[in-house]
Amino acid sequence: MFLPAADAVWSSTPGTPCWIDLAVPDTTTACEFYGPLLGWDFHVKRDPVGADGRYVLALRGDVQVAGLYTAAEGDSLSWSLHLRVAGAANTAEWVDHLGGSVLRGPLDVPGRGTLLHALDPSGAPVVFWETPPNWFFGTHLPGMFTGADLNTVDGAAADEFYSRLFGYSVEHIGEDGIDYAVWRIGHEIVLHRCVLDSSQPQRAAITPPTARTDLASPHWLVYFEADPAVGTDALTYTAIELGGGMLVEPHDTPFGRTALLLDPHGSPFAVIDHSRTVDLGAGRAEVDDPYDD
């Protein structure tokens, strides 16, 4: 177990993110991309979750920040979000009751708690995790997870499911026809939700030649914190030089300067520099329209 600094530990409250990982066709290519882009080092361990029996832990310094593994046939190549739960077995019952679908589990993993893989009613995959007591997840510092958007085709179903499961309050903040919402626990922003515009083709400005992700399918868009000394623009150029692509070029938002990118396999993700905020008016979304053509 790799222990982070105290300010890099995510909340232990149920319903908050506690891990992210990514299934990829080739972990070597993924490491060669994310390593220099986000300052990650890697530790490989045996784990049956990978099609090759391995799981790659990404580390920022000595802090574990993400996982990478070889995809099995049919695995989604989008980043997977894990949400903390108090009890995986009880959560499985609620997933069924609230209109979701249990895909795998609950699975007891020695030393790693209990995992539950599911589809929410809007069709997005999600992992619920009853974490072990000593679990740590580095967040909010440069190169680490700093938030996520659920991109879905059914915002109302997603809002209903997650708010009943975790007690989220839902605040709609989208404007100009954009269906965008904030999910909170108390006053704390936990996640965002964005409805995909099915009437518009979802094209990338720059697409990696090996990209194969279906951007129209419901998925989680994870955000990584940009080092202010580097900035969002420089990270975008680096991502393209490393074989990635760009969905939306760097732009200013009330939350920070952000860009929506693709890795070499076409998995979408975002980078954001929270030190670069711009007041665009009350109620504007963090990503005004991720797939605006």
C-alpha cells in the first residue's frame, strides 16, 4: 500500500469517488502516454482483472492515483469511476430496486474490500466499492483525479438513481439548451452530470489513428488537475505529441482552464487548471458544451 499526503485523500463518505481505472488494448502504450503527460510512475502487480493477469498501478510520487489493465473482449475503453459504498451487498439490492443492472458481484477481493460492477438506468457503467479501512486515493493535486462528469443520454434517470442511492442534491446549472447538473452531498460538490446531444455527431478536433471509443455511449469523463506551472494548453500540446487527440481545445471556465482530450486508444478525459478561473456569469457550466460542433 502506498500512503499519500493527508491532503491527497478523498472523502470517506459513501457516494464519493474512491478510485478510477481504465481498460486498454495495450498497457505499454497507455503508460507511455499517461506517464509523461501527468507525471505518473507505474507499479505492476498480479491481478485477474486484466486479460493478461496483471494490473498497473499509476503513482504520482508515492501516491496511488489510478489503475490501468488490459481489456478483455467487450470491455469499455472509457475511464471507469468507482464510488464508495458502506455495504456492497445492500447496494446491489438498491441498484436493482432503482432500475439499474448488476453486471458482476458483489466480489470479495482479499485486501481490497468488495466490488460491485453495475449499469445505472441511463446506461452508464459504474463500480461501487466497499473499500478496505486503509484504502487511499490521491486526488486534487497536479496529475491526480479532480472530478468527473457523467455524460449520459438520460439526465433525469441518472439524477433520480444517484440521488436516491446516495442522497445527492441535484442543481441544474446548464444554460442555452445544455442539460448540465451538479450533484452535492451537503454543500460539497461530488460530481457533475451532462446530457449528450444525440442530434449532433460527436467528432474530435484531432483524433488518434488508433481511436475506437464510441463517444455517443454513456460514459464518465474524468478530470485530472493540471500543474499551474505547466498549464492546460501545454498539456494539450503534449497529449497530441504523445499520440493522443483533442475533443475540445483549451478554454476558460468559471472552474478553471480546461481541455477535453483523447488518449491514443480514444478514451476521453479532461485536464483542468483550477488556478485559471474566469467569471462567465452565474449558472454557466464547467464545460459549456463538450461536443459542440
